[in-house]
Amino acid sequence: MIGTTDTKTRILDTAERLFGQKGFEATSLRDITAEAQVNLAAVNYHFQSKDSLMDAVIARRVEPVNKRRFEMLDAAGPSPTVEEVLTAFLQPVFDVQLECAAPLVGRILSNPNLFVDRLYKRHFQAISERFRAAMIRALPGVPVADILWGQLFTAGAMTQLMALGQVLPAITGGVCDMSDRAAVVARAVRFLAAGFRAGSHASEANKELKCAG
């Protein structure tokens, strides 16, 4: 006899796969129950509705990552470096099974309203604010607008790596791959840290121009 935990996990696994393949709107509860080989009563028992199931699928992937992000940022202390902030943001993402999460993330990002309502407001807003504050401490004097742009560019680079991780060898002639994820994160941190610091240099240059004028 299959236990309730196994049933719940099978529903979540199936829903995640179908949401990633077909999208949220195009995937019906009937599709999920048929592929998971469960009845509708089981879905209603564990998740009550398709919306609740959708939230559970997202939370299962996002919440452990965010928990680890906060732990790493806390471990960096009250005055983290730019590299420590970026590593705390990126490393937990690449510690999970990207091949499982990537299709789902791609579907969410392809729908701006879905991203804002389902992902950002519920799971990422607190993360964004906490990491922004940490980066402001790491780069005193850099305008908040530059920090915000840096966060957007960082999220874009992370998402691109998630989405294209499996095909990187094919599109880079075998030069780039995700086999050593720690090395990928270190490379990304170096690249992105330089971008954040460029905002610092630009700020200083603007100050000099104003003084010269």
C-alpha cells in the first residue's frame, strides 16, 4: 500500500514536471491525476485546489534554497564582502538539482504576472531586500539604483545558467559545462562582483566631475 507521503510526493513530482512542460494554465488536475495515477480526492486532500498545488510545487524548490541563503549570509557576519553576498545568493541555487527546477523556473519567468504574484511577492521579496541591504553595506556610497540594477543582472545571469545548463557544452563547443558547479559559482561571483564594483567606480567618477565643474 502506498503511504500518504509517497502519494503527496508523487503528485508534487508529476505537477512540477507537467507545469514545466505545458505551463500552469494548460495543465489540468485531470492531467496530473492521470499521470500520477491517483484520484482527484487525493489531490484535494493534500492540496485543496490547483492554486494551492501550484504554490506547493514552487515552495518545495524555493524555500530550502532561501533558508540556505539566509544561513550563508548570516555566517558572513555584519560586514560581508561583495563576494560573500553573491556567493550566499548563488551557491544554494546550484546545490540543488537544476535539471528538475529549470523547466518550472522557465515557465514562471515567461509569464511576468505569474512571476510577480507567485514567485517574487511570496518567496523572493524578503530575499531581495535582505541581500540588497547586505550589498549596500558591502559597497558604501554606491547609489541604491546601481545596487538594484546589479541585483537584476545577477538574477538574470543565475536564471540563464539554470535554463541553459544542460546545453552549455553544445553551444560553447565543449568549453563550458556545469560539471563543477562550485567552479561555475566562483566564476560567476568574480564576474558579477566586478559589475557591482563598476557602479562604485562610476559613482566616484561622477563625484569628481561635479567637483571639477
